[in-house]
Amino acid sequence: MDKFYVTTPLYYVNDKPHIGHTYTTVLADVLARYYRFMGVKTFFLTGTDEHGQKVAQAAEKKGIDCKDYCDKYAQFFNDMWMRMHIKYDHFIRTTDEHHRKAVTQALQKLWDIGDIYLGSYKGWYCVYEERFWTEKDLIDGKLCPDCNRPTNYIEEKSYFFKMSKYQDWLIEYIEKHPEFIKPDFRRNEVLGFLRKPLGDLCISRPKSRLRWGVELPFDKDFVTYVWVDALLNYCTAVGLWDNMSKFDEWWPADYHLIGKDILTTHAVYWPCILKALGITMPRTIFAHGWWLIGKAKMGKSLGNAIDPAALVNSIGAERLRYYLIRDMVLGQDATYTLDGLISRLNNDLPNDLGNMLSRVTNMVGKYFDGVLPAPNPTTDNEIIKLLTKAEGLSAKIKNLVLDLKTHQVLEEINSVIRAANKFIENTKPWKLAAEGENTRLANVLYHATQLIARVGLLLYPVIPEKSIQLLDSLGFEGEISLDTASEDEIIKPGSKITVTKPLFPRIEIKKIEKELGVETTEKIRTNDDKTEGLIEINDFSKIKLVVGKIVECNIAPKSENLLLLKVDTGEKIRQLVAGIAKWYKPEELVGKSIIVITNLKPVKIRGYVSEGMLLAADDGSIVSILMPDKALRPGCKVR
Ligand code: MSP
């Protein structure tokens, strides 16, 4: 492979980044770093998707000009990536002039070859997904099948891209190129979708409805559909029609990393657009799974998004990078829990890696004045066992990276670290020192040092700063690369070994809970599968449920997601704090009857005391408060 070009989706700037976005970006960064580590020339692209109705509405809601709004939110993404130690080669914004210009050119070309025609559109539009649906797609005749939000019926003059013309070609292409859509089950999903006739793609929005976008070069009354604009970024970022030698150097992309939510746009719309423009297909579109909270997708709109900024403040970027890569099997969904995160990080990092480094550096310090001893030829069983375990580790990691088995990379490395800790326990260097067995002692510490250096190098793409701290403490002076990691002797005898501050001190659950706020931890706990079990009727009767009437309701000044409700529960007026501001406006709720748990211990949520909890149902995308269907006075018992 002579080059590697990897992309993330361009994130909508309708809100700040959450863990889901952070995951795709960390994954791309880790892959880019592994490829650079393998000596492959690499280009890593990320950025923001800034046009379209969703962003325009978000700006309008805040009362800011669209471009100013995008500048501010694009910066949130950029800042987050800096904090996560993301080393991208280019951050594209769809409002960049060069990109807008190339999008205009692409539209003109499609028009010139007769692949765009004027028609009229009748259908239902979901602003959140920025997608049209036909009536038969809708749930209950009105809701978006992807996100369950209400759609708007639209009937208007529109331009269409002749996507249907490419259907047979696309099926054949996907069938002939098994690596084009990955994992295989996603490829089958796309082929299944393509069994139905493929419609043409509506690619315009009238300016009377939406001005925020790239104008159609052949009709000034329209802007183009945000997805046509956004997908083209993968080509415009590397110079399409602007710097063709750069374009030829990088295109086709090797991986478009995406979440499974945007498979159709990438695996159907995008190849058809490229084919029409006469541009080569990307090598692989890889759809990963979702981070879930309980059973629901983590997402901004669902109000359950974990804020990566808060996590980074609390545990640091390198731990978060490690967790995201280690705990998601690429392609499948993964469930986020704070407890899971803490136990993973405490087991793998301080217990295994940190412990190994501190043992080796301390013992070389104590027994050899901090200077790495030279080895002697040996037939020592323990050493041979360790060398066998470590043998070929670099090649194994390379293959796992090439196969996109990123979680296994960390699994593999960790199993070698555990073997190394076992090696120290079995060989007992402290005993060898006490018994004056200096030759064996030198051998044990020499080989343990080489192994920890190898592991430190191989972990560099995942935890770059900690890896450098580790290598520095071993006096490493070489080049950080796979070739170096494959050498038998990475640290030369005579190198100065120093004991540094612990690489990853243990994290304390209480401290993190406090730093992240009660709300987060409680939410995670309630969603945890472990709480799903059968209970006795007595257990149920311990919960005091009553009818309450909302007498006052306001958005919490310190958190726009929270509503502060004053609820009459018969015996008194209580304050309830609920994270439902995304689904209910305060004025909609005043006067309504709800169901309240009244015997919960009061808790503070973002600084506000909540004296109970209201009942609401959540299907993963919509939250609905339970309300009695007949008038009942406040305080009536629910049994
Ligand atoms: N703007 C479009 C993409 C255009 S690409 C030409 C878009 N943006 S988005 O802001 O909604 O980001 C979607 C991407 O964020 C997903 O495809 C995925 O990569 C990531 N994630 C968002 N939520 C996620 C999870 N809960 N879990 C994992 N990743 C998810 O769609």
C-alpha cells in the first residue's frame, strides 16, 4: 500500500460533539496513526457539515446569523479534537469557499450531462434526518421511520438527480467488490435495499424555504440538498478540480468511516454521484455500530449524550481514547456505562500496563543504578516463554489493523502485558537480587524492558502521549515506528532508565461520579441491564406513586436541558427536576396532571434539588410523560 486516506463523516454543527462523534474521530485518528506508524503516507480528513435546514434552524433558534453560528460550533468540534489528541491532516467545513466552488462545478457537470432534471416533489420531509420519505415509509402516516419525529408534507418544484439510472450498475459494482461495503452484513443490507426500485434523488431546496446552502448554478432560485454538498467533501478536501495532482495523490479514499445511521447516503447516493461524475469509487465504506445508553442510541436529540469534554476533564483524553477503541467491537453496537468504563480502565491501565512499567523501572533503578544491563545468552525457560509470547506481536498487530480489528489490537497487547507481569512474578527478580544471581537478574530485567518498550511503541497510535512518557522513562531514542517495534533490541544496554510518575493512576468511581454529576451516574445505573430482574409485590409497594398537578414550570437557568417543575402532590408543592426540555416547552406542561414518585430521597441535579421523579416513557427517540386520562385530584394514589 503506497498511501492511506481515511475520512470521518462531517458532523452537523447543530450542537456540540458527543461521545458518538468522538468515537468515529478517535477511530480514524488511531487508524491514521497506525498507518503512519507502518510507514505509509497518510491523509486523515474530518470536518463539519454546515448547510441545510437543520443547521439553519439551530442558528435561527439561537438568533444568530448562520455563518457566525457555524463558526462557533465548528470551533467546538475542532477544540474537542485538539483535546482528544486528534491529529487530522485537514479539517474541512462545507462553508469553505473552495468546497462550495467545487460543489457548484459538480452540479453543473451533472446538469450538462443530463443527469439532473426539473420535476415536482411530493413527499414528507424530516428536518432532523434531512431526508425525504414516501408515504409508505412513514410510521403512523406521519412519523419519520429513522428518528420517529413528525415529518412535514412538501409539494414543490424540485430538481432530481437520475439516481435510478445507476441502480443496476451499483448492484453489480457491490457484488464484484466485496471490500466496498463493510462489514459484510451491512453490504447485504444495502443489496437488500437495492432489490426495490431505486427512485431519483431530489437534490434541490427552493430558496423560499431554505437559503442556507450552495446555490444551483443552473437555477438561482434553489440551493442544493445538504447531503449532495456534504458527500462531495471527501473529494474536494483533497483538491478535486482545484489541485488535481493532489487529488490524484490521495483519491480514492481507503476508508470512509461512518456510523450505521448514514449507510444509505454513503453506500447508495454517493457511489451514484461519483459514477455520474466519472470519479473512481472509494475503496471501503465501513459502517460501525452505535454507542448505546441502555438500549437507546446515544445522541444529542435524545438528551442522553455523554459529554466528552466532561469525561476528558475527569479521566483525561488518553484513557477515553483507550476505552473507546477497546470496548467497541468494530461493526457492532457497544453499551456505555460509567462503571464499565472505570473497570476497563482500571484493569488494563494501572493494574497491567502501569504496574509492569513501574516494576521494571524501579528494579533497574534499585539493582542496576538505573542503567539497563546487557543480556547473556540464555536457555532460561521463563525467558523463552516470554519471548515466544512476544514474538511476532508487531506483525500480529499490523494484521489486526489491516483487518480493522481495532479492539483486538488492544486485547492482544494486553494479553502480552499480563504475561509479562506473570513473568516478573515467576522469576522474582527481588529474590534473584537477594541471592546474588546477577546474571539471571540482568537477563530478566533486560527482556522485560524490551517487552515493555515494544508494547509502549505498539500502543503509540492509541495513547500517544502516555506512550511517549513510557518510552522516555526507558531512555528510548529511536524512531516511533512498526519497524522499531519489531526489533529484538529496542532499548540498548547502558540506556538510562528512570522512574516517572505513575502512567495511569487508578481512577476512583466516587470522584468521577462527583465530577460528572449525580444525574449522569444515576441515568446510567437505571439503564443498566443488571437492574432488570423480577421483584416482589412488596418491593413495588415501597414506591409511593401519586397524581401530581404541575403548577409552575421553567427551564433551569444553569442547564437548558432541564425543566424545573413545581408540582402539587396533594400534601405539598414539590420541586422536580427533569431532563425533558428537548421534548416539552414549560408552557405546555403547566396545569397538566402527571404521575410522581414521592418517596425518593431528594437528589441534586446540576445544583437543583429534586424532591421526587415524574414518570415518562422513552422509546429511544421520543420521550412522553405519562398523564392520567381522566381528571384526578393531586395526591390520588397510583396502585
Ligand atoms: N452530517 C452528516 C454526515 C455527512 S458525511 C458526508 C451526519 N452528521 S452527524 O453529526 O449526525 O454525525 C453522524 C455520525 O456521528 C455518525 O455516522 C457516527 O459516525 C457518529 N455518531 C453519532 N452518534 C453516534 C453514536 N451514538 N454512536 C457512535 N457513533 C455515532 O450524519
